[in-house]
Amino acid sequence: MVTELEHWIDEYQSQLPPLKKFIIPSGGKSSTHLHVARAVCRRAERRIVPLVRNSQIDIEPARYLNRLSDFLFVAARYATANQGNEERIYHRVDNVNDSVSVENPPYTDKS
């Protein structure tokens, strides 16, 4: 299962520009849903790590969830590109009172 996820990750990622900066989850409805699914997957991964550390479960579920969250991230990027939307780039702000700065304005859903 993990090997198949890795194959899909490589397949979709090969069709995307290299990621050189952090992105803010965005890009349209499909992409947004994939980002939410990834967040849920990461939460599940964090919850089973203590079980793995205490030898209560095998490490394979943790590996699978880790690769699944990577796949969901790449799939969200792919959906953004496929729908003709742009990724929003995160820029760190120096002043806590400033809002998050993004390179691109909020997306226009073209679907």
C-alpha cells in the first residue's frame, strides 16, 4: 500500500513545478477538501505515534498515514493546477500584529 502511494506521489509531483516556498492551503474547492483531508490524516498520525512508541501497534499504520498525508498534499497541489488556480505563497511577517502576507491574491475558483 505504501509503495502504491509513493508511486502516485511521484506521478502527480512530476507534473507540478518544484515547490520552493511554503504554500497556504488554497486553490479551489477540490484542493481545499484535499487539504482538510490531509489535516485529518496528520491528526490521526499524531495520535498513533504514542502507540507505536509503546509497541502497542506495528509501525506500518504510521508509515501509511505519513505517506497518505504526503499524497493528499501533492493531490491538492495537482487539483489547484488542474483547475487553473494559483497557489498562494506564504511570506513570514516580522510584526505579530501584521496579517499573513501572500504573494497571490485569494483564488478565483475557475471550476
